[in-house]
Amino acid sequence: MKLVFDELALVDLEAIYNWIAKDNPAAAKAVVERVFASAEHLASFPHMGHAGRDEGTQEWVVPRLPYIGFMRFMPSVRK
């Protein structure tokens, strides 16, 4: 499954990074890397999450962080 982050998700991640980096740039980098790794894990195993609040979505709590990832299944487009 191909993982694509929408613009809002990337804006949120940038804000998270910037907030944490004010005090600890290394920790900010580690948090963002953990979020990306968690999203990749969910993309590989989408049924590990649970049904999201919106129909057609899955949610996954990012381990050891206070963040929830959301994933929407989109039809694949083949060229």
C-alpha cells in the first residue's frame, strides 16, 4: 500500500517539530521520525489500527507519544 501524507498532516508535523525543537531539536527529530515510522507500519498492516471516526478511515495511536494517526483508504490509480 502506498503511503501519502496530505498537506494538513505535514503542516501538523512541522508544527509539532517546531514546538519541540524550541527546547530540544534532537527530541523533535525523534518524535517526527517515530510518527513517520508508525504511519509506515499502519500502511503495511492497516488492520492493526481501529475503525476511525470517519467512515473509511483507520486510526492508530503512535506508540509512546500523545498522537493519533489517521489513514484513509484511497482507490489506487494505475497508469
